[in-house]
Amino acid sequence: MPGVPLESIKGLSSIKISDLLKKDLVDRLMDGRLSVDQVFTEAQQTQMVAAYSNQKKKSNAFEKRVSKAEVEKKAQKATISHSQEVTQEKHRSR
């Protein structure tokens, strides 16, 4: 409810209030009502950027699945080409 202090709403624990405040902060950052400079210090911004860049170096679950599928596809192609070679050898020997 706009304009109503969160503490006055019955049934909200301090954890729920904290979660709502975090959500509000994120919403304000995302829609531009707050800037990153207003919320975080320069050191915090540097730390977050470093953490993000280190995170990007690790492959995520999607990339892992794609690389696993590529390996399986190569193995399947190798099996198929091997079976084709065996079949061709059988035909040649006849």
C-alpha cells in the first residue's frame, strides 16, 4: 500500500519488512529512480564488478550442457563412421 509505513502493517515480521525494502531498492535501481552511485560506495561497486567478472569466467549450466552435447555428438559421429567403415570392409571382402 503506497504511503503506509511498513511497520504499521500487522502480521509483517522484521524479516518480511527487510525483504520488502530490498525488493523496493532493487525496483528503484532497475527503473532509474535511484542510481548505483547513490546506493553503493566506490569500493562496493568495484567489488561487485570484480565478482561479476570472475563469475563470467566460469561456465554456467547451459554452457556445460551445450559442451556435453557437442562431445556426445562427436562421439556418436565417430561411432557411426566406424560402423560405416566396418560395413564397407565387409562389402569389399565379398
